[in-house]
Amino acid sequence: MKPKSEPLLTLHDLAERWQVSVKSVRRIVARGELKVLRIGTQIRVSPPDAAAYEALHRR
């Protein structure tokens, strides 16, 4: 039996989680600071990649 994985996050999900605009999240992606998955024209982020980004930028 295959283990369940966490659902992928949208840029909107991350913007709400981080209390920033979607445009700010897009800038982070454009700078290459956050790994993304492109599914057609949609952009998704795995929860572990989001957590890794948060860990690097935690004060």
C-alpha cells in the first residue's frame, strides 16, 4: 500500500500561510529561492520544500 503524501501547496496557500501577497511569493520563486513543480501552467510547492524555505529564513 502506497503511503499518503501531503497535498501540494499553491502560491495562494503559501501567501496566506506567510501573510504576504501572492506577488511576493512569485518573486521568491523567480529568484530561485523556493523549489516549485510546474504542472502545465500551474505552479505547486511540496510541503517539505515550503518547510525547508521557512527553516532557512526563520529568525
